[in-house]
Amino acid sequence: MNKNKVATFGEQVRLLREEAKFSLREVAEQIGIDTSLLGKIERNDRQPTKEQIKFIAKFFNIDEKNLIKEFISDQIAYKILEEEADLDTLKVAEKKIQYLKSKKSVPGNP
Amino acid sequence: MNKNKVATFGEQVRLLREEAKFSLREVAEQIGIDTSLLGKIERNDRQPTKEQIKFIAKFFNIDEKNLIKEFISDQIAYKILEEEADLDTLKVAEKKIQYLKSKKSVPGNP
DNA sequence: TTTGTCAAGGACAATCTTTGTCCAAAGGTA
DNA sequence: TACCTTTGGACAAAGATTGTCCTTGACAAA
């Protein structure tokens, strides 16, 4: 798969599947879920569980951690869009992550 | 309030309240919620609704949009932390936001 | 046409999560 | 003691999500 192409989690899964020339049914069966559910996941109208992501990664033989990252970044992207939040909200979030990490690692802090 | 200080949504609300020398009860009463709930919001163990954020902004006479941004960035920060995701997940999210925005704005696209 | 496969999407029960309140307890102050 | 503040547990009510089943439409092959 083209690594430079930006695509949502679902789109990426669909691409993987189409490249490998599988039908939804074939893949869903292997993963152990309903055909319809996999279709929804590919269209981003159902969120996959961690388990399902693992199965998908295993099925297509791709890195699981990376696929999870794709999923989480999707969730963040959708949140920003649906809240109509400014892009720079991400910058604020980044600062907070560092702040919260440092906070946690200070000994004697709750 | 010091704009350079990074703090979570709840911490910021608490600071505002303490600076203005109000008790939880006094503020909660005005906002129309339980004292305990406001306390939890300040400790980030309950999420405020949009409505509550509006009331809080009004009460302390601060910019509502900005407070909402603080809230959303909090949510993103907590998500990254609890998923133990890489910081660069945010970069991926940013690309996806742009991608999704451009996708939506192309005429003749679903 | 008919048959078969595929994907899209609606409906819905089951399940999981979150919300908001009430209450009890701990700590402080007068 | 009496009073006030904050914390946090428990829990019903409300809300959101999941996964499945089923129907529909599109397309291709026989």
C-alpha cells in the first residue's frame, strides 16, 4: 500500500482487501464478524474494537501497532471535525500531553 | 489567569473559581448542577456537557469558544495517554483532518 | 430472464458507558 | 461542638455503541 497516501482507517482496510482481491464476506468470515459489520468498518460507520484491529492486521500481515495508530488518529480527526474545532486544538493537546506526563512522573505527586 | 500555564480543563476551572473565591457549592448552584458534579469536573473525573461549559464560561466571564477548545484538547490528550499512543499520532490526525476537509469540499463527492 | 454474488444500509435488541445525584466521611475553622 | 468545604463511593437513569439480521440495488454470467 502506498505509504504516502493519506486515508482513513476504513479506507485503508478496504484498500488492503481490494488489493488482495477478497470480498467482504471472505475477510469477515476469517475475522469472525458479520459481513455487514466489516463493510461498516470500512466505511467508518462502525468503530472496530482492538481485537478486531488485531485480527485485521494479522489477516493482512501488517503491523498491528501501526494500524492502531491509524485508528486512533482517525478518532481524533473525526472529533476535531465534528466539533468544528480549530486545527490548533491539536497543539494545545500536545502541550497537555507533555504536561500530564511530566506531572505523573514527578515523585510524590498524585 | 496566566495564559502561559498549561493546565487541564478542570484545573483551569478550579483556578478560576479559587481566584474568584467561590466555593464549589456557590458556583454549582449558579450553574444548576450538583456540588459534587462540579468537583468531579474540576478533578477531571466527569466530563462537562457543552451546556455546562457555556454556563461556566458565562459565570466566569471568559470566552466560551476558548473554554471549549480547552475541553476538546483535554479529551484528545487523555485519549493519547490512555491508549499509550505515540505523540506523532497527532501529526497523522492533522493530515487526516486536512484530507477529510478537502474530500468533503470537492464538488460531486459524497 | 433467472441465478448468484457483492456491497450498502436500515432496524433493533443487547450491551456497555456516562451522567447526575445522594450520601457519608475527612479536614478545617471558629 | 457546629458548620462548611471537598472528596469519593454507589447507583439508577439515560444515552451511545455493537453486532446481527434482513432487505435492496447493482452487476455479471448462464
